[in-house]
Amino acid sequence: MGLAGHPRLSHRLRGDDPVLRCRDPYEGAAAKALGGADISFFIGLPVAGILYYLFSRSLDVAAETRVAEAEAAELDSTAAEPNPL
């Protein structure tokens, strides 16, 4: 049985997925006031930036740099060894 014959996937392949079919989409009050404009980018980008800043304050950059330099040195030393094959 192929994917098209699978009962759970066949309606999605045909394009009539009931989850994706929305007859009456919800439009909030802010979108109605803006004439249906989508401003999620202008809200989401600053919120994501602020959250990134708050969560990244605890990173120890000096320790991360030491680990990266140690791994680079290890890679360089193993690359210099001859291949036994």
C-alpha cells in the first residue's frame, strides 16, 4: 500500500484536509482596525530579540571560546596524523 492508499494520509494528498480548510477565518480587532494587515513580524521580531537577549546573558563567552579553541586544536592534531588505511 502506497502513501496515497493510507487512510490517514490520502485526504491530505488530495488537498481536502479538514484542518487546513477554514471556512470562516478569525480576524482579530487589531487586524480589522488595520484593514486586515498582518503585523505579526513587527511584533514577533522585537519579542524574539528581547527574549534572546534575556536568555543569552548567562552565557560565559570566555569559557565557550576556550572550548572552541581546544576542539580546533584537537581537530588539527588528528588531521596531521597519517591515515592508517
